[in-house]
Amino acid sequence: MNKIQSIKNRRIKNFKNKNYTIPKYNKTILIKEANLFSDWYVKNKLTKLSKNRFSKKFKKIIKQLTSNLRLKNNFFVHRDFHVSNLMIVNNRIGLIDSQDALIGNRAYDLASLVDDVRLKTTKSFKKKVFNFYVKKQKKLDIDKFKNDFEILSILRNLKIIGIFTRLAIRDGKKKYLKMIPYTWKLIESRINENEVFNELKKLLNQNFKRKLNEN
């Protein structure tokens, strides 16, 4: 991860040999992605009236959470940094599926790796990986980093629930529904670690209490 985060080039040649500037992973994109939870999962689970009430509150809370991010958007972010995209090549770790990379928050890819919905790991192992990364960094404000790591983990996993629901409904890929319960478990684990999530936790409990606590 240190190597990909050390990438400095912002302008590259794409596969058509044309100049391409890697966009910023700004708050507008983060909010739009998190709202996939409301657009697909909530739409499929709540009545129309309840969905409209939920979505209005949810969008306000998500906007507030993105405003609480403390680090700058100045690092290369793979955006899909998880075990399925990592492989061993000649005793080195190779990385695939980087077409959606943006320049954003340095905590995002670590949140993707640590809270990977495809691979169940213990809390102690997650903490070990987090601490391993932090110890390798110089001049890192750990409090700001941890704050952003937790917020981005929750936003990402809300997005994932929305994406998996969309894949099942729109594309007929029902297999992704099997991973949603563990995604809820990851959200439940992080949502209790920071007071910034109090309003989100209240809203989710009001509408999805069983989902948030069933694991």
C-alpha cells in the first residue's frame, strides 16, 4: 500500500494513448456513493413513505459525516483495494483492477482492506493490520487518520450494501446478497467506536435494528 500511495503522477497516458488526469475523490462523489444504500437497499426494504423519510435524514447525515473528514485528498486511492484484487507474482504482491483510481484520502484503501466484506477476520487481526500501517508512516496525525478511517469504512460499506442489492435486482447476480449480513456486522462494529456516528446509528436502529444487531 505504501508503494501505491507514493504514486505522484496525476497525468498519465490511457489505453488510447491520450492524456488523462486522475480526478479527485471529493465529497460529492463520496456522498453519491453512500446514497446507493438508500437508492437500492432501502428502496427495496421500506415502504415508499418510510423510504422517503429515511432518505431525507440519511442524506443529511452522510453530508455531515463527509464534513468531518480531516485529511486532505492528496493520495493515490485504488478504490477497490481488497484481497480479491491482490495476488502473488514472483514472490511480490501484484494489484489489479485499478481503472477506478482517484486522488483522495489516504485512509480509504486501508479501510477497504481491513474491513473487507469478502474476507471475515477477527477484530484483533483488523487492529493488527491497522497498527502495522500506522507504524510505517511518518508525520501521520493518528487521531485524524483513525477518524477518517472509521468514517470511510462506514460510508464504503453502506455503498457496498447498495451495490450488492443493485447487482442482485438489476443484474440477477443473487450471490452478492450472501455478503450483505457480514457487511452489516462491519458497520455495527465501527458505528460504536466514534460519537460522530450517533445520528446514523439512531436512524439505522429505527429502521434496521435487527440487521444492525443480528450478527
